Amino acid sequence: MTEYPDHQGGPTRALLEQMIACASVTPEDAGCSQLISNALTPLGFSCEHFDAGGVHNTWLRIGNRAPLFVFAGHTDVVPPGPLERWTSPPFEPTERDGLLYGRGAADMKSGLCAMVTATRRFLEREKLDGSIAFLLTSDEEGPARHGTRHVMQQLLARDVRPDFAVVGEASSVEALGDRIMIGRRGSLNLRLRVDGRQGHVAYPHRVDNPIHRISRAMAELANEHWDDGDDDFPPTTFQVSNLNAGTGATNVVPGSAEALCNFRHSPVTSATTLMARSERIIAKHCPDYIAEWSVSGDPFVTQRGSLTRAASEAIRSVTGLIPEFSTGGGTSDARFITPAGTQVIEIGPINASIHQIDEHVRVADLDPLARIYEDVLRRLIAG
């Protein structure tokens, strides 16, 4: 592996360039986990695979004592989008003006590579008092049914319960380490179909326009005050992401309309409560409807304790910043780890370019990120 001076990203950059070159568009792993395995197995890590549903999952572990510290992350990336809009090819790592460009550079291959560097340095410098594991999946950007969720089911069947977990999602906002994710809001999805009566627009007495009905229901749902949140979470929000209806003709009232909606909510208001309140509102406007509900993730929060303290102190030691604790943003695979009773947080690079054209990471942040992870390990599992 090529070594770079620290200001050029060090060994983290060398591994990251190899990872970016792997076109691991979800659910493909494209050799990414093998690169990480190749780096860790010489250090004494065992390696197992928990593949399922076309998804590649890898579990690497060193040590057999508690506490069990897990570095978790995904090797898959979102599609690059129109290639002609990229300044350089998305799967050819390219540095310009101190930024390393490529799909997955920030989300989240740099986090994984920094974890590898941190682990190697920790094992070289410290005595391990516990265990370190890596949980890798290629199913985070997709449906997330056969990835971390599946691995955790297999581990729990063996009564393997991580004590601590750090997910390498891009959590920072303006400067490396300015934010630690200590939880995530719940995500509740609604597919709503409203049926009416199709007919000619010139004869409104002969039709029942489902667009009018569903629009009134959506407006009331959007204006509803669901809750005030709490000390860790903002108030619940409701959004309509898709609205479909019509035959394409200007003179036909359609027979049905469909909307896709999403709630992001805190533990203050459960998914069950949101469903019941929503259907009461919908029923007022839409006598003939079908509501299909699905939960993408339940809300969770890691209470302030040994992990949040170690992470805050590590960030302050490396960067001089006092990080903000947050539960904002979307969902992450942390939601599948926390039910095991694990303290879970997310620390990673700046997230401004994730999922965008010309995604990138600051080269100067790569080695400090590895040092943050290493410092967290030292504060929790050094002998």
C-alpha cells in the first residue's frame, strides 16, 4: 500500500483511492470489502461473510473479550448520475485543489478507510483490552433489507451484542468533527390511493374527483401539528414526495389518485399513533381510500455516556472543536445496531457533497479522521 505524508492523507488516502476505483453501485460491493479484509486479516482479524439476497456482508473481528467495539459502514454507493456532468470520472479518484473527487469519497468510503488506519495504528501502539470488529455491507443505499439488519440478526442469534459502535457516515457539516450523530428520527412511509369516479370535466355532477379529495387530505396532513419534539429531537414532520393521477387528457377527471408520503418523527409520537391520526384525517376527505404503511426505521438516541464522552474528547483533542450532538438528517444503518442495546454514534467527514455530482472529501481531513477514531478506541478499549 502506498504511504503518503500525513498532509496528503496518509495510508487512509491510499486505501480510499483503491476503494473509489471500485464501482460499487448498490447493491454491488465490487471488491471493496476484500480490500478492507486484506488490510485487517494480517493484523489478526478473523473474517466471515453473511451474504443474503444478492448483498455482500462481511464481519471481521479481533479479540474475544468484552467490550466489543464495532466500526460499521457500507461499501455501496448511489449511482453517479449523468457522467458528462462530472468534472472527472466518478470512479477515477482525482485530486483538485485539496479535494479528492469520486463517488463514495465522502459517503462513506473515506470513513471506512480512516477506520482501517485507526485500527492498525491502535494495535501497533496499544494493548487491546476487549475486541474490535468491522461490520461491512453493500446494502445501505438500497432497500437495506439484507445488509446490516441481516448481519445483526445473525450476530444476535449467537448472542453477540456489541457494546459500542461507530458508523462512519458523513456527519460533519462545515468542519471535520463539528457534529456527532447520537440518534436518528423514525421514518414512516405512506402510500395512499384514493378512488373516485371518472368522467368528463364538463359534467362535474357526474364525477367524483379523487385529486380534489387527496389534495384536501394532503393539505390538512401538512398543516397538522403532530408534536413539539423533545430535548434530542425536533418536531415531527410530514412531506409528500410523489403525487400521481390523471389520464393525460385535459378533459377527463381520473378515477383514482395516489400519493407517496413520509413522516420523520421522534419517540414522542409513535408510528402507530401517526398512522391512526393520519387515517382519521384522510377519512374526513376521502371516503374510499387505501393506506399502505411501512416503517423504514424507528427513532433512537444514544444517551450521553462513555461513548459520547470518548468521541467528544477525541474530536476536541484532534481538531480543537466541541462537537454538537444531533439526531437530524435521514436514516442510517445505526438503526439496525441500536436494538442490541449498543451505544451507537456516527462520526465522519463533511457531508456537503454526498449523493451529488463531483462528490468529494477534503484530503486534509483524512488523517485527522483516522486519529479521531484511534483516540476513541484508546479511550474505550486500551489496556
